[in-house]
Amino acid sequence: MFLKRIKKDIFNYFLLISLSIISIFSSCSNAKKVPYFKNIPDSLQHPVTKAQSTYTEPRIQSNDILFVSIQTLDDTRAAGSTVTGGGNGSNDQLIGYTVDRNGYIELPMVGKVKVDGLTTTETKEVLREKASKNYVNPVVNVKFMSMYANVLGDVGRPGRVPLPNEKVSIIDAISLAGDLTISGKRENVLLIREENGEKVFVRLNLNNTDIFKSPYYYLRSGDVVYVEPNKAKARTSTTDTSRDRYIGYVTSIISLGVLIYTVFSK
């Protein structure tokens, strides 16, 4: 009888210790996935250098909205977009030119100009050459007005994020969306991009500095960034309340049964 009780006590202690160990390792495993760029040592004697993806200027496409400014020393012959509000330069106060389906924009005193497939730098040169026929030493400025990314999922402020300039990385966009929450899966961020009429899906790992070398590190207008919640967050967010209630009942019954067995078996 005494030996039997000892065996039961050993079994109970072993079960308790096993559950504790599983819980500890599970917590450690989840904690390791939280930091960004965790392959950089905590303590550094010298700076660490990592390669970075080469930035490529985006190409203008149909339906893009461009801010175009042509200025000259002769104020009476200035043309292009102008500030219509208080003059602080925000996109909401600028007049934009939409690239039509054939790839053209039409400017006063310049006419129709094909810009589809060009960068903003190339477009400046094309417009400067054409504007020189009517303007004295024209100064041309061109930039996108319609750039945005959709940042969805487990971030602080999900939704459409306006991109402030052409050179915006996925980290910049996530920062503009309020950063990932503590439950967001940093090691498996999904990027969705349209290329040549097809959807391209790419997985990026924010835990590792190799993300800086990815050709998808810099975003394009219209990109979708999706941050998946971890399993614990997903389980708490389930809409299947009847299943959760059933699981709760079963867990309670099992726990009660284990408690009764432990008490009366001694």
C-alpha cells in the first residue's frame, strides 16, 4: 500500500514538473520570436555592417497621379501644379495630373507628354526639354502624389498608409502603421505585389537582418503588407464561441477529475 502511494505521488509530481517544463520552454520559444534583427549580438565591440538591397526607382503607370511644377524667371509664364491652400506643401493642397490609360499627361503650354514607363527623374528631363520651347530656363519638379501601401493584420493602426516619398521600405510602412503588436508574427510577414498583371506573394522575416538584402525590401505603391497574429492571439480572437465553451467544459471536467483522483488515491 505504501509503495503504491509512493508511485502515485511520483507520477503526480512528474506530471506537474513536465507541464511546468513545457510551459517554460513554450514561453522562451515565443519570446525569441519577438525581437527585431535578433541575429545582431546584444553586445558589440565594433559596428556590424550588412548588405542592403539596391533601390530601384518606380516606373510611372496609367492612373498614377503626378505633381508637376514648372517654374521660370518669367512669373507670367509659370505653369504646372500650384499650391491652392495655405502653402505647406501637403498632397491634399496640390493639383495632380492623372496619367491616362494611354500613358500621357497634358500640361498647359506644354501639351500632351507620354510618361508611362518613365521614372520621375526621367520625366523631369523630358518635360524640361519640351518646356524650354516656351519657358526661359525652366525648373521642373515631378513627384508621385498617389503612393500608398495597405498594412493589414496585427499592427497598431491597420489600413491604407500614404507613402511620403518614392523610397519607402517595408519597415517604414510598418512604422507608419503603428508598429507590430507584441503578438504579431515578425518572422513571417507577407508581402503581396502586383507584377505584370499577376499577384506575387513573398514572405519576409523581420527577426533577421537578411531582410535588408531582399529585392522586396523597398515597397511599391499598392503593395499589401499582412502581419499574421501568433497562435495564442488567433485562438483568443476566434468567433466560434460554442466550440470554445465546449473546450472549457471539457477542460474543467478533466481538471476536476484529476483533483478528485489525487485527493482520494492517497
